[in-house]
Amino acid sequence: MPKVPMKQKAMTFAMHQLLKDPEKNLLRLVNLADKFVIEENHKEMIGSVRDFFQDKDNVWYQYAMRILEDTNPHVVNTMAVNFFINANIFGVPKQNKTAEEIGASVPWAILMDPTSACNLRCTGCWANDYAKADNLSYETLSRIVREGRELGIYFYVLSGGEPLVRKDDIIKLAQEFPDVTFLAFTNGTLVDEKFARQMRECGNVSLAFSLEGFEESTDARRGEGTFQKVMHAMDLLNKEGVIYGCSTTYTSRNTEEVGSDEYIQMLIDKGVTYLWYFTFVPVGGERDFSLMASPEQRAWMAERIGQMRKTLPLFVLDFWNDGEASLGCIAGGRRYLHINAAGEVEPCAFIHYAVDNIKDKSVQEVLTSPLMKGYQKRQPFNGNHLRPCPLIDNPQMLYDIVEESGAHPTQIHEKPEDLGQLKDDLKEYSENWGKLADGIWNERHSKEEEKVG
């Protein structure tokens, strides 16, 4: 374990004490964080949280109490320290300091694939286009976390393939790095009582279950019986008092379903505490452009998420529509990057190009690659942050980055020239979304200017 600064130790101890009676000490926890934060945006967020928690009728106060009441105390303590103190209050300043030293961004999170193997074959999943035998050894996974933690990175996301094919190694990682948070995107079919118990004992592992909506929609894409297996897995984690969430891709076929009050309420009733929304991206050897949510559906989802955040006790994120909050695309090492199961370092889970392999270089070395720098010098890719993506929103940008950096395709069926075709195929979509998104953006910001005036 690396040496922990005294301030970090002191805050960790104080948080453990206050969490013994969280309802009584909720505001004291917020005030404690306020004393230690350095980043100005963190201070602003803490101010907002303080306002929420002073009103017991506020949906965010109810959300916090739901987590504190339903979660095992050890899990609450571990997640609170690892996520808020380590990853944010102390991790972010360290990331920023290192970024100045190396001349490239240091991400807040690293997404890595322990394996490309999966026990399902879901429609439209790019994992089918990676070699099935690819795996990152435990030694490599451990090294990535160890090196990343030295740079201030305390949050690691696991995908695949199906990461729980390697669930013994995930638990081993969590035990080796108890000060780090691990989140795995999973189809949920491999969760059993033993793994649920191990998650509770570790306290620093969370799962995001993939759902496409209710039972019919989920099973149509993921296979018959999958939905009920996920419901059972949620029950096992709920029994252990573990924090878990859900990952949902909205497509042309299910957007209205997964954005409905009924769907969100089902997740809340099942104990889900966070929901990741992704829009369907046509990558892989068998690209199905018909599954892309239409520009109108994407705009509707953006509005719905705004409504959810005001009324429902669930933390909701949209990887695309939240571009305004993140000031554009967060990939390319700016706030995260992706290491696939072959070790290829990609700028994003949806961008399958690389110049480096983590098996040959350190985490710090891959952060300074021409591919990552090519991303960062162009970010944001659009002045309208509702158009953040260099692939589906600004396809010429990705083409230029790949050409400039000399990046190669990482999928077994992909050819270098395929990106030019994909760029052309997405041109009409990006233009149509651009017109609609520009209208929304201009309306939003004209209203803000009126308020200021």
C-alpha cells in the first residue's frame, strides 16, 4: 500500500465516525468534505449538496437516505471513502498535478476488459468482433491499478466480454486494492450467492446490470431467460446490502420504454441506486444503423433525464446527453480511456483504434501517445456539448485523429479503410442530430442569458 497523506487519513477517520449515525450527521459529512476540497468545481458541488440535504423533502435527501438505510455499513464506509475521498477529493488534484508534469491529461477512471469471452451473444454487441481468447493476466490488471493509483486514479471500470467470467480475479483485485473502487458492467447471469457475499466482504465492488427494458425487450436482445436471471442477481446483492446499478442502451426500438416512469420505478423497487444510459453506436463487423435512436428520440431522452433528476431518487447519467455537464467528450484520456482484453489502449469503449499496448508500456506512457494527444488537442469536438462524440456526432474528427496518429483497428474484422466508410455512413445522422441539437442548445442558452440579464 502506498503511503497515505495525513489529511487523507484524518478525513477517512472522521467519515467513519460520522457514518455511524448517517441520518444525524449527513450535513456534518458535507461540511467535513468542504474543509478538505481543493478544486473549485468540487466546492460548487458541495454547496449544491448542502442545499439538497437541508430539505428532507428533497428527492436527493431521500436518495441519500435510501442508500444509507439499505446498504451494509461496511460497504457504505468503504464506498464513501474510496469514491468521495480517494477518487475525488484527493485523487483529482493529484491527477491534475501529474497532468502538468507529463503534458497530457490523467483520467479520472480507467475502463479495462479482463476478458473478451462472454457466455451470451447479444445483438449489436461489438465484443463479438474481438478475439475470444483474449485475456489480461491478473498480473497485468494489478499493474494497471497500481500504476494508475500512483497517478491519482482510484476508480476502475471492468467490461468485456463478460467480466464476471473472471469474477475470482475481480475479488482478488478488490482485496489487493481496498482503497480503490471497482465497477463491472455485467449481463448478470453469473452472479451467485458466493460472489454476492464476497462483494459485501470487500465493500469496494459494484455491478451495473445490463438491461434493455422489461423482460421482453431484454430477452429479445440478450437471450431468453436473461431478464429473470438479472432480477435474481439483484435480489442476491440486495440481501447482502451491496450497492449496484443498471446499464441501459436506448435504441430505435426501446427508447420510450426505458425512459418511462414504469421502467425507472421498477429499478428503484429492485434496489438499483444508479443508472447509466448509453445510446446505441453502430460499431463492429455487423453494423446495424437501424438500431440507432433517432435524433428525435435522443432529444426526448435528454428531456426525460432532466425530469427524472428532479423527481426520482435515482442517480442517472447519460454518456452522450450529459456532454454539457462534462464539457464535451471525456474519452481519449481526458477523463477516461479503455484497455481491451488484448491490452490495446483505445480512447473509448466505442472507438476501436489504438497505437499502444499496455503489455509493452506503463499507464503513464500510454497517456502521452499520439492518439490520446490527438483527442485532447481537439476536445471539445464541438462548441455545442450536446454534440460531444467524435464518431456519431462529428465523424470527420475521429477520421482525422486516426489518420494523424497512425492508429490501427483493434477488431479482428476491421480494416484501416473501414473508418472512411463509417464516417460517410454517419454523415447524414450527425447532420440531422446537429440541427436538432443546435436548436435545443440555442434555446437553453438564450434562456440562461435572459436570467442573467
